[in-house]
Amino acid sequence: MRKIKLSGANNARDFGETVNKEGKKIKSGCFLRSERLSNISDTDASILFGRYNLRTVIDLRTNVERADDPDKEIWGVKNIHVPLFNEEVLGITHENNIDKRKMLDNLPDLKELYKVLVLDENCVPALKKVFEIITSAKDGEAVLWHCTEGKDRCGLVSALFLFMLDVDKEVIIEDYLLTNEAAEKRARKYRFLVKYLLRQPEKADIVYDLYRAKAEYIDNALDAVEETYGSIDSFLRDRLGITDEIKEKMKKRYLCRDSGK
């Protein structure tokens, strides 16, 4: 997993070099993850399009998030909107036009939210659509998926993507927690805002945690998958449409030994 240095997105990473259970590495420059792309510069866009050959962006945000803070258009890149859930499920949003005090009255339980993403009958078809796009990628063309912070929705899609390529769970959690290197500054900012400007110190640490990745969040989703569907592989196959043939195709195309083959 390599950090992508962009001036307008500090939580962008390339899955390249991630090693799976067979000792094979994911090829670099094929699959990327990030937070929203609304703040990227022209130079950032050129890096994604040129250096990484980005051709498809999957925006996992809600309709409101996308409308309030649209991604920067990148010439030659298709931006596909696949909201994993709506505002009612989200509970807390990051939009500028939301009263911050009202948000504090309805803070989500992220452990439960992660379960919703893998169990809800509206969320699962959206996840399936995301993986149809990922597994249909053309050779030599990179795909990037993102949500607002690049943590929850993006984190879950990334975890399932790595499971599809037979990456060990410990490595998947390690990748998920890398978000905290980028999120810490924002988490402290919002904790300060809630504690001192909104004067609700009892909720400051709760908000702080909302902006950070915690292993228990992703564990709750994975536990729910195994309890409901029997295994992660069953969920990938039976609910997300990732057949054994598709999985093997993805592994053959995007995994390599150290030699790059």
C-alpha cells in the first residue's frame, strides 16, 4: 500500500505492493482509494490521470454530499455515482449547510453503521454494483473509489476488495487503520469545535472517534457477514456476484510475484 501524494487529498493510496496469503503482490497503479476529490488541484488531477492512468472514479457518497461538494472533473475520467446509503441511514453528514448542533443530536453508532452496509437490502445491491465496476476494469486503466473522508464506506469497500484477492485479515485491518495518519488533524479540529465553540464537551470525544478508523468498526461488519452468510467468500460470491471465475480472473490479472509476473 503506497500513499499517493496529492495537495488536495491527504488520504489517497495505491493498493499496489499489498501482499496476499500466497505471497503475491497487487500490481501498482491499478486500484486506488481516497477521500473526496473536490479539493484536488489541476496538478493532482494530472498525476491521477497521467501517472496512474486513472479512468474510473466511483463516488460512494450520498446525493447531498455529492451535490454540496462535487468532485473535480478530470478530463478523460468517468465519474460513477454509487451511493452506498442515503442521508437517513448516514445520520451524521459533513455537508456545509447542516446545523452543526443538530448533527450532535443524532450521532451515529459506527459499529452499527458498518453492519448496515453489509446487511441492509438497499446497501448490499449498491455494494454489488461497485464490485461490478471494479471487476470490469480494463487492463491498464486504474479505478479509484472514495467517500467523504475515505474511511467508512471507502474502508469497507477496500476491505472486501482485499478479501477478494485473498489478502490476510491482519493486513486488511492494517490498511484500514492507515487512514488515521490522515484523519488525526481533522479529528482534533472537530473535537475542538464541539468542545469549545459549540460548548458540548460531553460529545467532543464521540465526534473525535467518528473521524478516526477503529478496528472494531470493520470487525463488526466482518463478524456480521460471517454470522449471516457463513463466510466472507460466501458473501462475495452469493451477494456481490463475485463468482469463483471472476475471483480467479482478478487474481491472475492483478497479482504478481516480485518479478512483476
